[in-house]
Amino acid sequence: MPPQGDTRSPTPSGASGALAAPRGAGGDLRILYWQAPSTLNPHLATGPKDSDASRLVLEPLASLGKDGQAIANGLAAEIPTVANGGIAKDFTSVTWKLRQGLKWSDGTSFSADDVAFTYQYQCDPLTGASTFDRCDAVKSVVARDANTAVVTYRSPNPFVFQWGVGATGAILQKDQYKGCLGAKAASCEADRKPIGTGPYKVRDFRGSDVVTYDLNENFRDPNKPFFKSVTFKGGGDPEAAARSVFQTGDIDYAWNLQVDANTLRTLATSSQSGSLVTALGSSVERVELNFSNPAVSLGEKRAEPDTRHPFFTDKAVRRAIAMATNRDAIAQRLYGDGVFGKSTCNVLAAPDLLSSPNTKSFDVCKFDLAAANAELDQAGWIKGADGVRAKGGVKLAILFQTNVNARRENTQLILEKDWESVGFQVELRSEPFSTFFLSSSPGGANRFWADAQMYADGGDPDPTAYLAGSWTTGQIASKGNNWLLGNRGRYSNKDFDALVTQLRTETDPAKRADIARQANDLLIQDVAVIPLVQRAAVTSGVIKTLRGVDPSPWDSEMYNVADWRK
């Protein structure tokens, strides 16, 4: 939520609270990502392997902490708020006061011109930036003076920290990148050795293999970083990475340990050398129901918003399938019951402030096959000799799709068994991940030519764009918009739309949080969506002697690497 008076700064010595050791006293920090970095420009990153490797060098204006709030451990001297005048009361602009006297690692001075230039680079469509979505609705970023940058939005934007903050907000040096604008960005040598303001500078980068760094003598804190150098190794596989921390102790930090949950838990609990660190994020695995009719017989009208699903428009059917959904079993069997995720009945699962406590008491959030059967009986859906319920000649026959992924396909099997036990007929389909989110794919999520589908999605710390883009009437995907809008389920509810409208204009943080929870609860009670699991944003291994690691689900795992020490 937009801050009103919180101007928190990071803990000076990291999480350990110990006295600062001399800069460079720690030798070499060993980091292992089983996906190797291919660029050190986060605006051209194809994943955390690139953006995290760059974060040791390039900094944003501010970071995003575990609660989704901005932290002043970047280039800004303080976090803008409504109270200090940094955020316009109508959410149309944010004024950043920058730290004074900052130097780039080459010794030249940092200024607001670098901030304004980064906007010019990042938000030029010809650049092809992977962070281009952060430019949406940004009108301008200008240098008011050497130490002040102003971000202006085209209309009120409750998530005022959309641009320049967190993993997508790295600020580039104008002098180094001025020859890499637009189409020239595709072949820019600076991407291999960017000049930054962060705690480290690049010594050598061997693409798709390893990056080595030395401490940045010009870093603003004279007591940081603790490590003299960093080796950021790429490649291998998740299990080998896990063993390098938990068994051999060869690595200080191993990223994204996508290993079988039971295997990973055993490795971590029996380890003398390492610990498992996790952080649950906003991404929620969910079942999405189709409110339009996906029948092939409709031809050009297939799954168009003005068609009605033959049985999911009956709320009793939606309630029954929700009550026949065993999210606890899914979380326990497939997500390690907290290792890779935990069960949830909220689409707004994070930050904690937005996570509704009310859903725990909703009947549609409780696994109850008897209640599901009773719901369908009362609504007149009668089981036939084949065990499939029907009413008025319409059978409860579901085509249930997801992308090819072992965990998702196993989730499908759990759901199929329980849904069929209460009278649904379930056909499973899996689409390759490479095409599942392409609007051109007949078997993809956007066209949604199925009855139910499953994937994960989440939003920014401020929920406005996420709620609006996923469930408001104005964002319904259709042939007319090339299926590019985010309301794939074709859900429409005027009461929900009204809550989102309130959210766009309300400025009081407590009232905004309450509106967001109301919107969440409406979606759950109306069974517009069936949440399953709140997924872990971080599942990494850390050597036990390494202190200061405090991962945030909203930012790079390297966001506070300057505070790491032994």
C-alpha cells in the first residue's frame, strides 16, 4: 500500500546486529545459481539468473522489503511518502530525493540525470527491455536538479513505486549507456561489465558460466561490503546445488532449490553446514473457472464474453467444485507443506496486511465432499448410471487444462479424483509451457477454450492493478482484443468492479487494505476463482556461517547483499 509516513531505512549491519567488520575482511563469497547468467543488464534479463547477478553492481532507487514496503537501501536518501510531500496526494507523481555525493564504481559522480536517462533507455520500445511493463502509464521521469528525480504517471497510480524500485528498477550510468539506446541496446558491450553504484564491481564475466566481482571501493558505506570478492557461478542442477550447501559446504548461497520436497527437507534438517531459507510471495496457484461457453460448436462465438457457460454460471455448481477441492492435500503432498508453498483460500495472500482472515470460515474454503454432494443435490443436478451428474440434458463434464509441469499435472490428478467422486466428469489436458500463455494458442490460458484451468499468478505489493487486471469487467479477454487482457475467466460482477473503483481513489492505507480484503472475499464467496497454494518466492540454501540474509518475496534475493557477512 502507498506509504504515508514510514521512512524506514535498512538495519546498518544487516540482520546479525553485530559490530561492523572492516570492509573486505571476508574473503570470497560463493554464490551458485543452477541457471547461469547471460547478461548483467537487468533490463534485458530473462530471469533472476540475470537480474540477481546484476544486483551486486546496479541499484534501484529503493528496495522492497518482506512486507512489500519500500526500504531506503538504494540510491534514494529517503522513502517518499504523502506525509513528507514525496508522493502527490492524488497518486500522480513521486519525488525522489537522492543521496548526495554518490559515486559510480569508476569514480564519476552519480546524479538525477542518470535516473532520467534510465527511463529513456528502459521505456523506449525499440530497446526491447524485459522490464518494459514497469513503464506502463508512466508519463515522464525528469531530473528536477542534480539530487532530485520526479516520476509522473498519466493518471493516479496507487502503486507509486512501480518504476525505479526493486528488481526491475536498476539505474544505469548515462555515460556508459548513452550509445545503447533503442535498437542499439541489442549489441551493447556495457551489458557484460556495467558500471554501478552497488557494493561490488565486475572483474570478469564469462557468459553462461561465471561472474567474478571485486568490492567497490567507491561504495557509499565505508564499512561495506564485508567480502573482498564474489564468485557467482552458474550451471549444474538444483539437487547438486542443494548438496553443495547442505552436504559439502562448498557454497555460501545456492538459489532456487527445486528439488523433491521430501528430499530437500531431509537434506536441510540433517545438514551441519547449511540452512534452508524460504519466503512466501504473492503468487497463488489457482483453479480458474470459465464463465463463458467454450463449446466448439459455437464457432466464432466460442468462449466470447456474451456467451454463458452451460453449468458454471450456476453458483451451486461452482460452490460444489470448490468444496470438493482438497488444497491441504495438494500443499502437503506436492509443495512440502511450506517448503514450496502452503495452502490458501485467498487470491491476495501477500502482503500479510492484505491476506483476509475471513476466508478460513467460508464453507467454500473447506474440503467437504458430503457438503459438495448436498449442494448439487439441492440444485437439481442428479447422478446418472455413469456417476456423472446432469440437469436439463446438460452434463457436468469438465475439460481441465494446465501447462506441462509435473507438480501441476499431479495436482490435476488429485482434483480429478475428488471432483469425479461428487459427480463431475473430468478430462485432463496439458499444454506446453512455451505456448500456454500465448494468445495465439488454441490450448492456451488466454483463449481459455476449456471449462477450468490452473496456473499461478500474483501482483505487486499494492493489489489494485492485480485485482483490476484479473477480474474486472473491463479487462475481459475476447477475440476483439486478441485475448490479451487479463480476465481470462470472463468474470463480471458490478459489486467487484465498484470495489476496485474505490481502490483506485482511496488514499488512506487502512481503508485501502480493508477494500482489498473485501474484494478478495467477494471473489472467493462468489467462486470466481479457487485458490490452492501460496507459492514460495524464495527456496534457497545458505551456509550457516553467513549472516544478514533476509530474502524478500518482492525483490531480488540479492537486494541486501551489501549486508551479508560472516
